[in-house]
Amino acid sequence: MMLDAHAADVPRDTGMTTQPTQLPSPGDGIDVYFFDLARSADELAVLRVTLSPGEQMRADRFGMPSLRDRYIAGRATLRQILGARLGMPPEQIDIRRGHRGRPHVVSAVNVDFNVSHTGGTALIGLTSQGRIGVDIEHEGRTLNVDGVARKFMAPHEQAMLAGLEFDHRRRTLLRLWTCKEAMSKATGDALSAPFRRMEVTLDDTSAHVRDGPSPYTPDAWTLHTIRAPGDHLATIALWQEL
């Protein structure tokens, strides 16, 4: 049975007065956290100390203070969640970029993570069951529906979208996009993934990979559709490397 969303079990002596919300787990071995990136100046000062020297330098390179503060809040919250999972102080976690620039925790072979941001909110997924990718979008986001469909959707997906009224088409496209974006983040391919050859089918509450070239073959993937707080759509993509 899924549990109701609740505040994550993050130690209170870390300077985090704003706690992430742990969402119901969509599957075995998957933890999902949703949180707001807005923080007070006092909290940001405490959170900054938990970042690595390289992360602090990156924060200082942001030209806009709002982007700098969101980066600090997001990275520090990731460290707090990983620290609670691994039983380590957040500042001691060694996060590095690996294959195709995909971040991972050095020496932590039993946990994989991924992060997605939209506006002032963020989603973090962790798993011990393979490779994970996450993507979150606000349900009300406006976009060039037909242009995105032509560039990123498979022919069968484009045909399906064409038969929908505009707002239903927009929301369905957002759901398809979160699926493909989450998959491309699990592999590390990002925008170089073969989006138009990755075919996803949707129903009211779930999503499935119908077809795709390696490594996007249906038998390697499980997609979990999530409704996050504040009218957000999200997908958790779990990849079992074959």
C-alpha cells in the first residue's frame, strides 16, 4: 500500500528548515522527493557550507542571484537526501560526473539518483534497482505543441496527438515529453537521445515504452507516472541495463 506524502526523514541539525516532501513510492526500491527551491538568506548561508568547493565555485559563476540561490538549495537538498540514505554527513559525499557527464556518488554502488527542476520546484529520484531518470513539468506550461511534436515525437505519437483538441494535445505532449526526457537522463544521452525513434504509449494513469532502438528497447524500461504537488506532471524512468 502506498503511503501518503510526508516530510522526508532528513536530520534537523543540518540547517534545513524547509524539508523536502517524500512522495508515495511508485515502485520497489524507488524514493521520490519534491521540494521548493525558495530559501531564506540565513538558510542558504548554512546550506552553502555543505557544498563541495567545486559546487561553491559553480554557484558563484551564476550571473543572476536567483539562479545561484536555486542551485545552492537544490544541490544542498540532494546532499541531505543522499546523506540520510547513505548514513554520511552531506558535505562528505563525493559527487562526480561519470559516463556522458551523468552525476553519481563515488563508491555508492547501491544507489543511483537523478534530479529535475522546473521553475522554483525540484524533484529527486533515488533507486537501488538500476539506473533512474526523472523529469517534472508544470501542467499549465505553454509551448509550441506542433513544433515540439514534429521534432521529438515518433510518427505514431504525432498521429495520436493530431486527433486531440488543443489543450488535451498540449497536456498529452507534456506527459510524453516527461517520459522521454526522464529516459534520456537515465542513460546520460540528454538531448542527443533518438527521441523520434522512442515510442511511448499512455493511458490515464500509466506510461509504457512501446518501441525504440537500443538502449531504449521496451524490455529495458519501466515508466512511472507521478502527480506531484502544485499541478506538476512527472515521470520516473527506471532502466535495467541489458
